[in-house]
Amino acid sequence: MSGPSDSSWRSFDLLAPTPEHALLAESLREFVKREVEPQAAEHDRAERFNLPLFRRAGELGLLSVTLPEEYGGAGMDAVAAVQVCEALATSDPGFALSVLAHMILFAQNLAVNGSELQKTSLLPRAATGAIVGGLCMTEPGVGTDVLALRTRARREGAEYVLDGTKTFITNGGTDEHTLGDAFIVYATLEPGRISSFLVEKGVPGFRLGQKWKNKLGMRASFTAELVFDGVRLPLASRLGEEGEGTRHMMRNLEIERLTLAGMSVGIAQRCLEVMVAYASERKSFGVPLREHGQIQRYIAESFAEYRAARTLVYDVARRMDLTATGQRIDADAAKLFAAQAGKRAADAAIQVLGGYGYMGEYVVERLWRDAKLLEIGGGTLEAHQKNLTKDLSRDPGRIGR
Ligand SMILES: Cc1cc2nc3c(=O)[nH]c(=O)nc-3n(C[C@H](O)[C@H](O)[C@H](O)COP(=O)(O)OP(=O)(O)OC[C@H]3O[C@@H](n4cnc5c(N)ncnc54)[C@H](O)[C@@H]3O)c2cc1C
């Protein structure tokens, strides 16, 4: 059998398929090294969101890679979104989570599902980081079972009235006293009929509730409860048509899961760098740790899983259409695998470093705490397992495609 005459396809780089992606990767490397890394430990300890750094990311165009150019974005694809989340998470997953909530859950969601007026009024400011956005899906009594959400939207003449409470909202505040600026809120008109609404700071009845302090990880992102108490909104604050919210939610969850998976890959990369360096420097029984077979197992298995997760995540990103739905199988598979690979890599890194791994200054204990969230947020492992089994049973032919 003769081979293909044109072998230029071999130079295809899954991680940076175009010169624009390569340039973005380079800017991210510089930004992370010079501006993200120096502040990461301090903001984790203080449980503080770094708003000036967020605005700086906006200035560099890193909050708007996927937004259309007419609203100040770069008009790039899901690969670019993964690049941003992965790179930030190699250093500061908490900050990365805030960027993801703003960039994907709020701005990208609005870009795909919002009206021209909504987009013109908010996306240019979201692109620069002048406003901080988020998404309100989870409620105190409803998480995985999201279609049972209870936040109510009542139509009264030319207005909707919103009542309910959302919780665990990333960017719900920028600090303990300051509400985030703008949110997409999922609410029901009647049980099971969900619509999406745009709610901005300053509307009467909309306020910060409980501020979640003392989180296990992701402490550099601010997590809050948000209360909607008779919030009156004009009809124009609805996204799309009445009852379209479930579709908005499902579509946005796909890119959310993919980018969260990208964060786990970033965490795994950093953990590997730390454990490989340490295993060469530290000696026990007269030889570097890397000479011990059990240490080799931690390093080698973490690397193999990291490579597998990274390849899967970028392959799913390459195929993902940011405006479509129906890509849940791939997005769930990427997050299910990458989240666990990221957590295992962080665990292995602590083990390789022994007591030092347990100490804050060696970074991996922070990454270990942060890695856990990715098995819960944006869909738990169990939710991914259920979705995958359901979707594959419905379309078994998908397995070999
Ligand atoms: C730091 C942080 C940031 C977050 N940011 C946001 C945000 O910005 N916006 C937002 O809307 N939400 C946010 N969330 C919420 C997050 O998406 C939810 O926590 C997650 O979806 C799980 O919901 P839950 O916590 O209510 O758990 P539950 O749904 O109550 O689940 C509890 C356990 O039961 C399991 N379980 C539930 N149902 C089933 C089932 N049918 N079969 C098998 N097992 C099941 C779950 O997998 C889990 O193990 C955030 C959460 C955290 C911790």
C-alpha cells in the first residue's frame, strides 16, 4: 500500500491549529508568568478576587477571545477558549474560574442567545472587563436536577417580576460588599418552562445574599448567593423567546464543561512540572527520588493521563461549534476524564513531594484543593456518567464514529 502523497497534514498542531492560536498561546504564557503567578498564592490565602488583574486580562483581549469582533472580541473558537482557561489554571485556577464564569457563562452565552440591543449594550464592556458577569443557574435546593429550578418569573403587563434565590454563583460579588455587574438568570414562567433573563446591578430587589467564605479551593474566585425579591424587569431583558431557557442552558453547559476540562489539564501540567523537578532535586537513600520505581509510577501515570486528557479536550474543542447544541457526549466525556486526571495528578504531586507537598509554598496543595471543584462544578462526575450512558444508549453508533 502506498502512503498519501501529501503529508502536510502531519504538521497540524491540535493545540494551536492556526497562527492566531499560536500567538494567543504565547501571550498567555507571558501574562501567566509575569502577572498571574506572582499574585496567586496571596489571593488564595486572602480569599480575594483580583479585580485589577481581571481588568488587565480584558485589556490584553483575554476575556473576549470568542466574542464577535463587532463587540470587541477576537471572533475565535472553542480552541481559543480552552487555551485561555488551561493557561490561567496552570498558575491560578481560582482566577481562571472567575474568568471562565465571565467569559463563557455570561458573555459567550449572551453573544449566542441575546438580542442585538442586549449585546451592544453589554458585550463591549464585558470584553474589556469594565463589567464583571456571571450565570445564575444553581439554587439552594436545586443543583444537578436543574430543570426543577424554582426561581419564578411572573409576567405583569410590560414587565416580568422575578422572585427566588440562586447560590454558589461565581462572580456573584467582586468582594463582600459589591455585587457583580450583570448576570444571566434562568427562571421558570411555570414549572418546567424556563426562560433566560438579563439582570444588572442596581435593579431594586436584586441583592447579594450569603457570601461563601472558607471554600476548600478556588478561593481567588468570589462565590455568593444572589437574591431576587420582586425584581421588576422590562420584557426586553428576556433572552430569546419565552421557554427557550432550557436550550440556552444546555448549549452553554457544553462549552462550560469543555473549558472547565481545560482548567483540569492546566492543573495537571503544573503538577507534573513540580513533581518532575522535585524528583530530580530531592535525594533519599543516596539517590534522587526519580530513581525509585514507586515515584516513577506517580510521574509516568500522571503524564500519560495528562497527555490523554489534553488530546481529548483539544480534539473536542476543534469539533465544537459555539452556536450549536447536541455536543454533550463529547463535552461530558472531556470533563469526566480531565477532572479526575487533574485531581489524580495533584494528588500524585503531593505524594512525590512528601511533607513539602503538604505545605503552601510548594503550590501543589493549592492545586489539589482547586482540582476537586472540577469534579462538582458545571456538572458533577455522576451527572456526566448519567448523561453519557443515556446519550450512548440512544445512539450506540456514536461510539465508533
Ligand atoms: C465554587 C463553586 C462555583 C460555582 N459556580 C456556579 C455558578 O457560577 N453558577 C451556577 O449556577 N452554579 C455554580 N456552582 C454550582 C455547581 O454547578 C453545583 O454545585 C453542581 O451543579 C452540583 O449541584 P449541587 O451542589 O446542588 O449538588 P446536588 O445536585 O445536590 O448533588 C449532590 C450529590 O448527589 C449526586 N446526584 C444528584 N443527582 C443525582 C442523580 N440523579 N444520580 C446520581 N447522583 C446524583 C451528585 O452527583 C452529587 O454527588 C458552583 C459551585 C461551586 C462549588
